[in-house]
Amino acid sequence: MVAAIGEVAGRYGASRAQVALAWLVQRADRLGVTCVPIPGSRRVQRMRENLAFADLRLDDDAMAELDAVAAAVEGGRNINLDPTWISSGRE
């Protein structure tokens, strides 16, 4: 999956993070929902690099490739299916 994202990034001269963020926003646009990613970073330089995703426009082929990567990892967010375990006093 990392290699597939890296391949798309290489074609665009972008980082994998930029491609992932651009895909996320463009996918949200296609679904008709608002998405405001907040990429975290410890370094200002890395944050600036990540924010360059806003200038990246992925074509339909790249979006299809990345959609396939996403489909391979989609699933529930909970590591435990018992909701009482999730909120059992650890807040």
C-alpha cells in the first residue's frame, strides 16, 4: 500500500503525505461532504510540506488507484466489538 501511494507521489513529484491528504479532500468533494484535514507534525518544515497538498490535483486514474488502496484497508475503527470495553472508565 505504501508502495502504491509512493508510485502516485512519484508521478506528481509530491510526498506520500501530500498525496494522501489530496486524495482525502478530493474524495470528500466527490462524496459531497466537507473535509478539513489537520495533518500533525512536530516540525514547521514538515507541516509546510504537508500543507502543499492543497495545490495538488490528482487525476481520475490516480484517484482510482488510491481508492483501491483505501478499499484494501477499510473497516471498523474499533479494535474491540464490545462497546462497554471501549468506555469502561478509562476516560
